[in-house]
Amino acid sequence: MEASPAQISQAVQNLYDTYPFPPEPLLDEPPPGFNWRWQWEAAYSFCTGQMPSRGDVRILDAGCGTGVSTDSLVHLNPLASVTSIDLSPGALKVAQERCARSGATRVEFHHLSLFDVAQLPGEFDLINSVGVLHHTPDPIRGIQALAGKLAPGGLMHIFVYGELGRWEIELMQKAIGMLQGGRRGDYQDGVKIGRSVFAALPETNRLVKREKERWAMENHQDECFADMYVHPQEIDYNIETLFELIDASGLEFIGFSNPDFWSLERLLAKAPEALERAKKLDIRAQYRLIELLDPDVAHYEFFLAKPPLPIAADWSQEKLLLAASPHRHPSIEGWESQNVFNCDWKLIHLSELEFAFMQACDQNQQQLTVGEILQSIDLSIAEVRSLLTNKLIMLKVNS
């Protein structure tokens, strides 16, 4: 007999009470690293081409698990208030301890399902939901519930699984389920039998090879192994089914947060006739073609928005660019030096003049414009645009 939505939700809760996820260690300091998708100014700039007018926003972490994302959201957004919900009391307990230890104080936690998010007061400027919708019994209902809590002009950051890059995972999930039989739901047994199967299979086995090349480093932890291979509920997507989910939300699709992957030129630059034909396809068909040609897509990560968003600034207009206020992108690694990594982990070498311009952006408390900074730094407009393209600066439109 098919499980009811309530039974599925209870099974998911039981998994995460048994194996709270993700299992990152608790720290007595802010979390390391920087995910620009969780930083309001960086995410807003990516989606609109310009910095937001305010930073005192409301953020919802919808399905926070053990609080890794919540911890970062609080620390990366010092003016924001954060609300976090999760289905698992066990995971929430870890999340609360994590944030208390790291000093992430501007957060409140609720033991709440995505489906019941309407119980929260007010609306949110940024909703983050990573690795959650595909584990619900009704993802469309889930994304519609979240969309109902998004403020006009707000952004939603979503992460769901892709079927093409998780094919081997799906096979092992089914195999473990068959071997468990009536013991499905005993997640410790699932981890035990799953690990024994991997150990028994030959090194040349496709499932073993995929596990070792892609997942083994994280799956040495039982929490990760259980989340991947013995989860009671998982729906994987392809481009076609993904946009069915997005369309059902009623929100505007802004774009994938890894746009370089979704470039036709990346795959077809050496086949000009094929590239020309591909560009004549509508954009969703282009996305589908890309994943068919490069099926290593284990997840989709993207932004949705509730209109109205500002019309994207046209920085090709020199007058508009010169009048904007530039600020250093917050996710640069290696600053303050001339060799830095941008938010896509692309290594960029800054010239002396570019470095001087970046320093001016970093200290731009007076909201100086690009034009005013260029009066003392002999950098060209093209070089300023290059800094913008490489996600080293963000621009604020001055009213």
C-alpha cells in the first residue's frame, strides 16, 4: 500500500532524528568559507545586476537541518533577521546549539513543515531552501507554500536533485531497499547493509567507481551515507520536470546560479553548425540539450523572484556606469592581495591600477561614484566592466 503524505513526512523526520544532517562540526566561531548565494547583497546583485537599497531584510531558511545554512545566513547578513524551520526536532536541537556557540543570535527556530509555513507571521525578502523540496511527498505544494511567504521583490534560492547525475545513487537506493525488505525504515540497518554491499562489489563495478570518484569523501560519515542511500523519500528532476515545478510556483525564474555550466559555447564551440542550430532552440530546450550532452548534473541550484524586481541596469551605458557607486564583492577569497578568487573560485590577477580601484571600492563608505574614483585612478571603463563581469565589484544605482 502506498504511503500517505503524513507517513512519508514522519519517515523523513525519523531519518533526520536518527542521523541529523548535515553533520558539520559545531564551532565556537563563525563558520568558515563563503557561499555568496546566502548573502543578500551578492544574491540580489546576481539577480538584478545592482545592489539592493537595504540590508535589514527578513530571511527564511526553509528546512535548515542542523543549522549549517542558518549559521552562515546570520553571519553573512549582519542587518538581517533570520527565521529557520525544520521537520526534525533532533536536527533543530543541533541547529540551535550550533548558532548559540558561533554567536549567531539574530535567529529564531520553529519545528515546522514546509507545508505549514503559512503559520509564520509576515513575509520574507529572501527564502533559502536547499536540499528539501525533493524530500517532501509533494514538492509542488511545498514550493507553492514557500512562494506564498515571499515578499514582493523578494528572492527564493532553491536546490533540488538532478536525475542524470544521480543515476547510480538511485540504483543503490533500490538495491538497499530490496535487501532490507521489511526492515525499511531501520536506517541504521540500511547504512550497515549498504556499506557491506559496496565493500563486496568489485572495484570495476560502475556503482563503486562512481561512489569513489564523486561521493566517498563525504560518505565516510554515516549521516551522509544515510541521507544519500537510505532516504525514504526522494524525487529527482530533469530540466523538463524542473520547470514544471518552477511554473507551478507562480514565481519568475531568474536563472541558475552556475550560469557557466549552462552555456552552449562550453560544449559546442568547436561545432559551429550544431551551435547555430542549438541557439535557435528556446531557452528551456537549450538547457535540456546541455544536460543531455553533459549528464553529470547531480543537482540544480537557481533563483526565483516575486515581481516587481527592478529593471536590470544596463552597465554598457557609460553615463550610468560612471554615476554608480562601486563596492567590493563580499565573497572574494584572498583579499587584500592582487591574486584573488572570485565567488566562482576563478583565480584572478589584479593589475596595480585594478588593485587600487578595488581598494577604493572596499573603503567606499562615502558612496563615491565610479567616475569620482577614476579621477584619481587611471583605469579604463573597459577594465571597470571587467571587474564587474568577474564578480569582483557590485554597483549601486545612485538616485
